[in-house]
Amino acid sequence: MAESVQEKVIAIIAEQAVLEPSDVKMDATLEDLGIDSLGLVESIFAIEEAFDISVPFNANDPQQSGFDISSVAAIVAAVEGLVASRAA
């Protein structure tokens, strides 16, 4: 069975946070999970590679990047949108 976007994103975030995927909650922030700015950038690269997408993310100014990183749920939703627009 193919992994869902949510499952893949959670697995990537869990790996960066050195947690089990089951420990990553949808309402958690990256800060809650202990992911720093370097971990965030690594997560973005892993997401781009896993889904063959380009994430509109500016590491120098994450708040202005157009990619919502406010919570795990927001990241999942943003990736789902990017995947859907690529498939269209």
C-alpha cells in the first residue's frame, strides 16, 4: 500500500526530530519537536526529493516564503497542495 502524503511528511519530520512517527502530532510545531533551522532546511530538501516538487521556501526569511511551517498539519496541507498542483 502506498504511503499517503501525510505519512511521508510525518516520517520525514520524525527523522529530523529523532522521534518515532507516532510521536509526531499534527498540531505540533517544529519547535515543539526540537527541529532547529538546519533541521527545517533538511526537512524541506527531503520533502522536495520525496515528492519531486519545489517547495517555495526562503531559509533566510521563513515567514515570507509562502510555505506554511506553523505546524505539522500546515506543512502536510502545503505539501498536499504542491503535489496536487504538480499532478494537474
